[in-house]
Amino acid sequence: METREWYEQWNARRMKEAREAEERAQQRGHQLGQQLGQLQMASRLCAVRLGRPLTEAETAALAERLDRLGADRVSEVMLSSAAEALTAWLSDPNAT
């Protein structure tokens, strides 16, 4: 009987761990989806502001700025900068 109880407890713990791992994976997937959507929107807005599509380097810089500075700051720069200033901001690795 002790073996069966041990097995049931062990199995219950494994099932709980599996559910928790699945929840964490779903949360991470949701977070990544939000970040991707945010990057896509910011890229489109920058492209409109610049009058051209972003280069791969500019898109990478934009993703880094969204991560480091946050969407509010990136939006502020996009909306308040002329095209030339936005281009310079995207090409400056130390831009804030």
C-alpha cells in the first residue's frame, strides 16, 4: 500500500509541475507575441514617418530601444522627430 501511495503522490506532483510549466510557457508566448506586435506597429509607424521601409539594422535598433527604453519613450521619439532626426536616433547605438 505504501508504494501505491508514494506513486500517487509522485504522479500528482509531476502533473502539477507539468501544468505549471505549461502555464509559464503560455505566459512567455503571450509576452513574446505582445513584443512582436509592438515592434511591428512601431516599425510601420517609423516607416510612415521616414517615407520608406526600415532597414534590418533599423528594425533591430528599434527592437532594442523598445526593450531598453520602453514603448512610451520610443513613441515619443517617433512622433516628435523629423525624418532625419529619427534616422539619426535609430543609427545611434547610445540613443535614449
